[in-house]
Amino acid sequence: MEKEPILILTHNGWGRELLKSVQMIVGEIHNVYEVALNAEDSLPEYLERVKAQIDQLKWNDKLLILTDIKGGTPSNVALRLSKDYEVVAISGLCASMLLEAVMKQGVGGFTRETAKEIHAAVIDSCQVLELPIKK
């Protein structure tokens, strides 16, 4: 069974490095793509590159798009694409988000509910780490 595609939209390509980090944890990852926003890109150029990547993908329910910064150009592009494509986007990309998404790749198509589950898992993984204070 082919894994559902995941599209990563980030500034300057750090999503590719994040993918390498997650691969250290889970091993080889398939069907995850990144379209990096580079400093020299205009918004129309970036939008067209993302559309070109999307047009090469096949998915069941919704295409999952993970973006880095809420309100940044990659996130705004993901929102704009939701007018023309069946996508669900989540901002705030981090290792735990990508890991959770990859673990859900083989469980049918991505849905709004799946996106909410990924979001909840990320919130749960973000903790203030401290040892108990000894008295």
C-alpha cells in the first residue's frame, strides 16, 4: 500500500533537515516532499512551484501540508491552495509533528480529524521539562 503524501512548506529548506532528523528515529521515510521558500522567491513564483509539486501527487482524502510559521508565506500559500485543492494544513512544524504525521501515513487518507489528532499530539509533546524540587 502506497503511503499518503505529506507536503512540507518551510522557509529556506529547513524542512528537509527536519525530515533527516525524523529518519534517524523511524528509519527510511517515503512520500514526504518539501518545497522550500528561498530568499529570492516572489510569492507568485513560490505558489507556482508548490502547485507544480501538488499536481504530481495522488492522495485519498486530503493532502496533508505541514508549514513552519503561522502567518508566514508558506502557511499563507497553504491556505490559498485550500481554495483549489483538497488539503488540510497545520502550522508550527516541529519534529514531533512530522513524526506523528509520518506514523499516520499508512492509516488511510488524511482528514480534518487526522489533522486535529496530529495537532493534539504536538501540543502534548510540548512540555516544560524540569526535575522535581527537593526539599
